[in-house]
Amino acid sequence: MGLKYEERYATHPADAKNYDTNRLRDEYLVQNIMEEGNVNLTYSQYDRLIVGGAVPVNETLKLESIDPLKAEYFLERRELGIVNVGGKGTVSVDGEVYELDYKEALYVGKGKKEILFSSENAEAPAHFYMNSAPAHEIFPTVKIGREDAIIIELGEPENSNRRTLNKLIVSDTIKTNQLQMGMTELHPGSVWNTMPAHTHSRRMEAYFYFEVPKGQAICHFMGEPKETRLLWMGNEEAVFSPTWSIHSAAGTSNYTFIWGMGGENLDYGDMDICQPDELR
């Protein structure tokens, strides 16, 4: 029990198109994010984004530095976004306690030394999903509740992509260096997300899928628009999306996912659209 981490390296699209199923999963899929009693982190060379999860049960968990950071503490040169996808819990930031209910978020700025995770009820522990990116400037720690999100309704029932997009940690709500996070909820009867698909060359992205019913699955599409690949995914799993890759999915049921981005551009609308009939 405690802290676990792994590293992932960047790949060239010319190489990725030759990967078989197992290699695609090894390079881009992140599993076992939520393990009771552990903080699990995956450090990616795509804009050095870290994806992770913390599931405190009977004990408080601490977010500690990992060797690739070469830092005294985790947020010495980083910022952090947290979304609770489990039972009610708390995050203590240098002694200041923030309560996070289901689907509530917290932004923690650079320089905070002690990050502690706790659950209110061990029988229904919090599941804290995290994204972290490098930071050069200090911004305040801010809680973003459901009522604080910027909500956008997207898609149409006849195209099976009716969804509610919740902008949580974005430049329109709070100040960040480069990290952006939000949550998209598929409506019953809809299965497609991020359709039309797109790429954005100035930021990478990571998707975390949850509320996937037992026995159902997500088919995540990636790759260059003219050279697509797929990954079958389960509940509470994540995927890294390089700047050259589309990131879209269809589920065997409706579901919810958290998107997180890192890179040089905070303009949410900066993307190159790929229409469905243009994909290969």
C-alpha cells in the first residue's frame, strides 16, 4: 500500500501505425488507476502530463514526489487538477481542507508542499482522479463545484452523441499555467463522444472513462485521421492521446469521461476538425 508509478514515452505516428493490439495498449492505455489504499501515477513524456488516482480507505494518503520529477515535493514545479469520482472525501492542501463530493474538482497551484487525501466513509471511499502538468507561475488553490462549471450542451439524439460538457479547470473559470480539465456526460441512448473528431497540435490530451456499467465497454479511437486505431477500455481506465491523434469513442452504453490537457495553448477552441466521412 502506498505510492506506485510508471513512465511512458512519446511515439512517432509512423511507428504507432505498425503497433499490434498489445503494443497499442502498452503505450497508451492506463489501467489500475484506482486501487484501494494506493496512489497510482503514470508519468507521460507527452507534455510531461501525469495521470493518477488515489483511493484512501481507512488511512490518509499523501501525494509524494516521484523520481522522474527530481523534486523535493510533488508540486515544486507543477500544478494539479483533481476530480472526485467516488464517495465524499477531503483533500488537505498545506493544512487547508477542501471537501469534494461526487464530480467536484479542485485545482492546486504550484508550490504547495503537502497534499493529503481522505475518505469520509471507508465503505464508500473517494476516488480522486488527478492530472498534473509542469508550471512556472503560482496560482491560487480553487475548488470547482458542479455549480461553478461552465456547462455546454452538445450533439443530437439522432446522431447518438447528445452530451453535457462541464468545463471545470479551464481558462474561463480559473487561472492555470497549462492544465485544463473537464467532464463530459453522455445522455441515455447516446454513445459517441467528441464527434466530429479532432486533433490539436499544440496540446496533448488524456481521457479517463467512468460510470461505465458492469459488463459494458468503451471503444476508444485514436491515431492520425487517415490511419485510425482502436482500444477497448473498461471502467475507471485512462488513455493518453498524442498531439497528432484523434480522441473519440463509442460505448456499449452511455458513460462519463474526464478530459485533461497539457501544452502551450489554453484556447479551448483551438482544434482541427475531422468530419466522420473523412476518417479512415
